[in-house]
Amino acid sequence: MANYYTHFSCLLDVRATENVEQALDVYRTLSRELESEGVSIGFVASVDSERSATTLWIRDEDHGDPEHVITFVRRCAEVFNLDGLWGFQWADTCSRPRLDGFGGGAHVVDLATGQSFDWNETSTWLAIVLDGGDPYA
């Protein structure tokens, strides 16, 4: 049996030290909401004091869900009135060689609006290109 994983590691600057604990509260609230639905949040958020006292380090816990990360970042952007573009990338891997076991993607969010600015998911992109289509159409 093969095990599938989604790995990522990224940063989010919440721009003020007083925002850090509140951002971690946003994380805990989202985690409880997902757990009530029987789903794990699948990532850890903590202060990345090596870089800045206002930066959160967001990373998978063995396997994570990029959508949960995006939801968390959007909520933080709304609470702290963040702006600019923020993005991250992930890798999909598998414990055994499987045709559908590898890929990844990237997602960029406009923090001011909470809207997706752009994204790419490699397995979809590859399928479209191999089928003769234009993945950017």
C-alpha cells in the first residue's frame, strides 16, 4: 500500500508583534472548526523568531492540505488588514513509485482582497499539455 503526502513550508509576516498571538488564535479556531468536521488542519503555525518576531512559519505535519493554509492566510489578512501578494508552493509525494503519486503546485493570494491572484497545480497542467491543450487558456 502506498502512502500519499503533501509537503510545504512557508512564511507569513503578520507585521506586528501584537498580531502574533492573535494569529495563533486564528489558527487554533480554524483547527477546532475543521476537527468538528472530522478533518485535521494538517499544518503547524509557530513564530519564526530566527527571521522576525512577526513572522509565522507554516509547515505540514506529515501531510497537509494547501486549502487549509490558504484559508488561514486569508483570515489573517482580513483580521490584520494585510496587503500585497503572498504565496507558497507544495509538493505531492508518495511512498512508492505511482503514476499519480508526484506533483505539486503553487498559489498566490492578494492579501488586500483575499482573492486568488494566480495558482498552478502540476498534474492538471501536465494532463492538459499532454492532451494538446493550452493550460493557460
